Amino acid sequence: MPSTRLEIRLTPRAGVDLVGPAGPDGALRVRVRAAPVDGAANEALLRVLADALDVPRTGLRIVTGAQARRKLVEVEGLTPEEVQARLARRRGQ
């Protein structure tokens, strides 16, 4: 089964849950309303990404950076090309 790892730059306590484009450092920008308390921001990140990629929440996991703004998230079942296509489609809506 294919999998893809995404570099994420998480912004907690944002006004809206949003998957944005990649920043100049190449990391995908994700904003969530949840505060970084008791794993709430991490859970919100995985939920928002699952929705944006149209995959089950259980298909995502944080590989590194659970306590940091920069994270590495693994997406099970999608190739890098499929991830990029789904994110591009989502931004086009």
C-alpha cells in the first residue's frame, strides 16, 4: 500500500480550520482553531487533513513533531501525486 509523508507547518488558535498552500520552505500550511493543549491541535490537524484529502482519519499519523509547529505526517493509501492532485482540487473549489 502506498504512503506519502507531508511536511506540515501548523498554526493553532487560528480563526478557521484551513489547509493552505505550501510556504516558501516547502511545508504545507495548516491552520486549526484548536489550542495546542492536550493534543487538541494535533487531532484537529489530522481531522482537517483527512477531510481535505478525502481519506479516513485513521489513515493519517504524526511521524515526528507532535510537540512542535513543524510536523511530518504520513498519509496511508495515497501516492505523492494523488495527495497533490487532491489538495489542488480542494483549493480550486
